[in-house]
Amino acid sequence: MKVAAAQFSPKYGEIHDNTFAAIELINRAASEGARLIVLPELALTGYSIMSKAAAQDLEERQRQYLKTIQVVGETQNIAVVIGHISNEEWGLYNAQTFFDPEGGFSVTYYKQNLWGQDWLWAKPGRANPPIVNYEGRAIGLLICADVRDAHPDPWKGELYEKGDAEIVAYSANWGKGAFPATKWMWFVKDNDAALIVGNRYGKEANNDFGYGGVCVIEKDQTTHIEGLLWGEDCLVFADI
């Protein structure tokens, strides 16, 4: 399966512009034959949310644009994984959704290991990541700090068991530091699963995401970075 890891720099609150930056990447990925694209965490709204009221407002404004992303994926016949705000009856979540390109279903995961400004507005998810059967492959979902498997509940255990997923679609707002991150490499080894890293770059309020860094890491830890542009919108492709 040809997959694409997407990098761009969402601007806080600029939902229209962020959506069309994401659409450009989806269209390009589809035109180059990718069957799955992974976009960053909170890709349409930006990350630096300071209150529940701000998150609710952003979610309401984001809702129609998230639907647009879904429709573009269906039109281009490519599965899209994207990070976004989710407002459920039981609370606000830092979420990630897999959109099936045939429009048959979507599956959403809620971030468990909250980090930074997540604590100001989001509830932690409690369910392990869902596994999606897509084109004969078991695809798992994951958001940023969840790659650390650092949930404080000692009874919870790991988010994945080895063999649960063949491929994990990972939406991140990973900060500055070593690339590829050691946590990513350990996750691949520990779970025997390929990891598609969708990530962002740039500064936003008090957060510095550096020059970004996207990649596709295979089960044997072979890491694909061809097409990576530091500090620019880009796609990295791989056949896995």
C-alpha cells in the first residue's frame, strides 16, 4: 500500500486556510497514487487552545470544514486520517478520525496522554485505539504523546499489544528535537507495526514545533524521508 505522511503548519484559528492547505496535500497524495494520507494533530484549528470555551468555538467553526476534508477524500478515493477537536455529549477531546474513501464509515480515537495545553480544555480518552480494516490491512490510530505509552493508570497497560495493527496512522504536533524521535522507533519495535508520522512545523503562541519532520517507519525500522522539506509543507511517500 502506498501511503503519505503530511507536513504543514496550521495557523491558530485560521480554519479556512488550514483546511485548504490540508486539501492541497490530500489532492497531491492522491494524484501520486497514495491510498492513505496522515495529517497532523489538530490540523484544522492549531494547537494552542487556552480554554474549553475557545475549544467549543473552534469545534463549531471547524465542523463544516472537517466534513469538507471527508468529501475531498471520497472524491479523490484516498483514506484520510486527521487530528481535530471533537465535542461529544460527555466532553471535549483532542481527537483523530479515519475517513474511509468510499464513504462507508469513519472511526474516531480520543487522545489519552494529554500534554501541555490539552489539559486546559480536553478530557483524556479511555478506550484503546480502534483498528480499522482497510484494503486488507489492519490500520491503527494514535495521537502525539500517546506514542509514549505513559498513561498514569497502572492497570491500563499499553495502548497496543504486539500484532494488534500492521500500520499505525500517527497524527502529531511533535516539538523540536531529534528526528526521527526515539519514541517513534521504540514504538515500531515494541509493536511490530509500521508508523506513518503526520506532523507540523513552526511556532504558535508559546509552542515551538521547530522545522517539523515527517516520515514512514517500516516494521524493521527502515525509515523513509524522501520528500521531507524542513519548515515547509511537504509529503513523504512509502510503499508498505
